[in-house]
Amino acid sequence: MYDILFRDARIVDGTGNPWFHGDVAIEGDRIAQVGPLAAAQAPRTVDVGGTVLAPGFIDLHTHSDFTLPVFLRADAMIRQGVTTQLVGNCGFSPFPIQPERLEFTARVR
């Protein structure tokens, strides 16, 4: 018995292989099993109707270092499937805060 079961998904597993139809079983906060899981059971089953189910995406160029202090949950990113962000890689970052940028970073809050 799993905690959550996603049924009838187009699974993109992040390996570079083509997507495939299947189910995804969740136990606690982990993916427990992926594949055709016809016999699997869970108290919560979600029929995703053939939509794409994928692991979290990595955004390699964000400016969330400006917005995360205000929007701590990063809801906009999570809703897009982004679970990992790289910040400060373009040379324009609020940290460390340079004296000439104090006014700008104060307005962000």
C-alpha cells in the first residue's frame, strides 16, 4: 500500500529517454515505484488522464535571489515544476549587497 498513486501518466523521467505511459507510487516524501502498477493501491489515487508527470525541473538562470526573501515558498516556480534554482550566476545579485545597490534592494521588499 502506497500513500499516493498517480495513474495514467505520460512519464518523463529525466534520463533523456522518450516518455512512456505508466503510474507513479509515492511513499512518504519519496517516489517508491514507477511503471505499470495495475495492482498497486493507495488511500489517495489521482487519475492524471495522460498528462505529463516529470521530476522537478532545474532553472539555471533566475533572479529569485531578489524575490525569495519576499516570497519564501517560491510558489510561482513550484507551480511551473521548478524545484531547484541557480541564482547569482550572471554577476547581478543582491548578495553581498554593495552600497550603491542598497536602495534598489530595499525597494524589492
